[in-house]
Amino acid sequence: MNLIFLSLFLSATFSFAHSIHYIEDIPLRPQSVGHESLYEMEGEITEEFLKKTPLEIVKVGSDSEYILRQRAIEVDLENLKKKKVQEFISDMFITMKIAGGVGLAAPQVGRGTRIFVMKHDKRDITVINPTIIYDEASGKKRSFEGCLSFPRWRNKVVSRYKKVHLEFYNRTGKQETNVYTGFQAVVVQHEYDHLEGILMTDY
Ligand SMILES: [Zn+2]
């Protein structure tokens, strides 16, 4: 009996050691990342939890996926005076926060308009009709990105510019210009892409 137990223990130890060896063989920083190199992450955010968001998030693979693939259209700034438009922007922030995201674009909640919201330095930023200038001299950096439009927050390594300039209108219709670097530059590029119908898996 003891022998059988010992042999089971040894084989378990061997396979455990073997799997550790295998993990060490995987480079921590992949040199080239194609569409096959997607990483699934088990999120703590369940589908049931996401249903509580005021706006429904459009998922890749759903019937509404086509909205994620369209170029969003410019917002008529006159419409910012309308209560329902302001409520929609507020609902975008609530949806982003409940879902645990750091950015959310209107096409992700089924509206093909050029609006995205994001958190920056603990402030809520509304970006409307943005113009982006990629600072090519800043170079690019690879980092893991997640996206609320993918089931279970599928993660992907994407190469983005380290610095971007953004011109946009805020929710009061005032024009703003800002420079974003580091993590925030990644968020801005990811969300801007949503307005162009581009997903992180396209890289
Ligand atoms: Zn996204």
C-alpha cells in the first residue's frame, strides 16, 4: 500500500516538475506576436455582474459585433445640450466602472458615435470627436491589453506609441488638447481604435 502511494507521489512530483520546466521554456516577452498568441484570463467579472451595467456591452462573437467593426460618426456638438446625450455619457462612465475598465468607447455599447470615456489621474475624461497625432519619435512599447468587448477579458500583447497628442471636445463642448504618455497613451490609442472599427486583435 505504501509502495503504491509512494509511486503515485513520485509520478505526481515528476509531472509537476516537468510542467514547471515547460513553463520556463516559454519566453516571458514574446518577440513576435500574431493572432494565435492570445491569452485568456479568467476574470472575476462574471456575465451576471456585467448585466447590471446601465448599458449593455457589445461582445465580439455576438449578433451586434458588426457595430465594433464600423467607423463611428462625428457627434453634432449641439446635441451635447440634450439631457439624453448627457445621461448617455454618464451611463458610459458607470458602465466602465462597474465592468472594471479604464476606458470605454461608444461602439462598445452599441452606439456608432465618436465618443469614448476614460479615467486619467482619478479624473473622468470624456473624449468627443477626437483627432489623434501619434508621436512617432517617441517609439513604441509592447504591453498587455484587455478589452471589455471580449469574453472574459481576453488579453493581447500590442505595440503602441509611447506618446500621443489628442485634440477633442469634452462633454460641455469645450475643446481640449492633451499629451498622453505611458499607460494612458495605450488607453487613448486602444479607445481611439474602437472609433475606427479596429480591435486589439487586429495587431
Ligand atoms: Zn476595447
